[in-house]
Amino acid sequence: QVQFVESGGGLVQPGGSLRLSCAASGIYFSIYAMGWYRQAPGKQRELVAAITSNGFTNYADSVKGRFTIARGTPENTVYLQMNSLKPEDTAEYYCNKVSSVATMKPGAFASWGQGTQVTVSS
């Protein structure tokens, strides 16, 4: 049984920063490509950041230069550092597997975690 737990969201002013954390169990987390997804009300879920098992990263155009994805210690954690946040970044953020980091192709999902809410507002 694969389980994901996201944390670190909150309310932040435009231009501020947040660091999201993802922990997984039930899989050999470090051998899979992983990513951060987000979904805002009335919009499709989108993959915004991804990382391969050996550390290659890629990002959606909307967040390039502002977000950084990294694997942490212990090895069953993945982080998303978000800087220069904008109101349009407001969404529920989730972590899950990625099919192709190079092409930003989402994976086939067995389950989703509860997500963590990010709200960017004055």
C-alpha cells in the first residue's frame, strides 16, 4: 500500500516563500521519479516540478526560476522550495510519481495523499 503525506503549506504574501515536504511509504521511494502537482478550484491538476531517481529535475514554464525540487534525508522525502510566490500559485499541492521527467509526463497513480494548501494573498 503506497501512502503519501504532504506538509508545509500555508498563507503567504505575494513575493514570499514556502517549503513543502513529501514523505512516502510502501514503495522504494528513491528509485522512482517523483513530482509535485497542484490543483486550483475549477482548474486541471498540473505537474509543476519533477525529479528523477538520480537527481535530474524539470519544471513547468509557470514556475521555472522560482521553484526548486530536491530529494532529502531520509531518502523517502521530497521537498519543493517555492520562492517569489504569486497569487496564481494558490492551489492544493500533492506529491506523486512521474512517468517522464524530461517530458513532464504524469505517472499512473494508485492513490493520492491529502495534499497541502498553499494560499498566496495580501
